[in-house]
Amino acid sequence: MSIDILPGAKTDLMELRHSDPDAMAVVSSFLQEANADSELVKKCTTRGNVQIGSSQVSVKPWAAARRRDNLFRFRILDTPATVYRIVYGYDWHTRRVGILAVVHKDEFDYATSGELADRILNDWHCATDGLET
């Protein structure tokens, strides 16, 4: 299993490092633990609360984007990062998880249009060569 941090998410993480270092520490630790989890595919594609490493995480699909893409969000519960959403895609062709964004809950409304949504969808389509996931 492989987790890739895609370009937009890298930018988000750099911004988070400066704006909320405590949340960044939680997200960074979570991503490392998730990358080592042998059951990550099952956990990241099943709606509900799951344990990934030392983190209790809420998983939800991005419903509006699911017509074409396998996109979801993690919410790391009971931590300084709880107010952030980690938006990711799962590509079943390659069994790869791509981290697409790390955003404050108030900055993302899960619509499939708008600057942030366009960036996320473009990054995912580039990462998957435009194939349906």
C-alpha cells in the first residue's frame, strides 16, 4: 500500500506548518502511521470511524464527487487537527491512496465546483491519468 501526497496537499501541509503547527504534527504523524497500516485500503474506503495507528479517524466519501471518482475525507478525531479534513482518493487500479488536500472544515463545502474543488479534482485526474477510480 502506498500513500502519495499530491501537489496541492503538499502546499496545504506547508501552509498548515506555519498556521497551526500542533495540527500539522498530528496530520504528519497520522499519515506516517496510515502508510504503514496493512489494512489501510479497507479502512480508508469504508464509511465510519476506524482506528489507524494511534488515531481514531472518521471516514466519509465525498458524495458529490463519487459519480466518477473514489474520493473521501479523513477527520482525525479528538486532536488539534479535528477541524481539518484530509481529502484523498483511492485508485483501485494501483491500490494507491493520493492525499489531495488538507483543509479547514470551514473552507471546504464538498461542492464539485469552485477553486479548491477544481484543484483537488485536477490533481486527482492528473495522478490517475484521467481514469475513473
